[in-house]
Amino acid sequence: MECRLGCGACCIAPSISSPIPGMPKGKPAGVRCIQLNDNNLCKIFGQPERPAVCHQFKACSSLCGSSNKQALDNITELESLT
């Protein structure tokens, strides 16, 4: 599955413990990544400073569902379980 452009759920719902440019301590769950633009696109996509955890994330239909809201809900639920 390809990511839905403009979704941004994986850049909002999960906590990220590794440094992100502009967020040297990572980010807590439920907080928008500073690198997520107004169109919910990653400003550092494909760049070496993008965290490895972001690069390794792969969209799948069971996690991302059929809408951006469903993706946000699913990832938020997974985050709460970990």
C-alpha cells in the first residue's frame, strides 16, 4: 500500500524517541511533528536527517484503514497499548 498523501497520521499519533530536526528530544504521542507541513506532508522526506523510525514505517491497509481519520485512530490505539 502507498501512503495517502496528506494523511500525516504516522507523524502525529505515535511518540518518536529519536531526534528530529527542530525536535531534538523527539516528540510525544499526539503531537504534530514540526516537520509536518500544513498539507500534512513531511518537509524532510527522503533527506538523511529524517529519523530512521520514520524511514522504516511502511503503510499497510490494516493499520492505515480507508481514511486519514481511521489511520489516526488506529495508530493512536496502538500507541496507547505500548
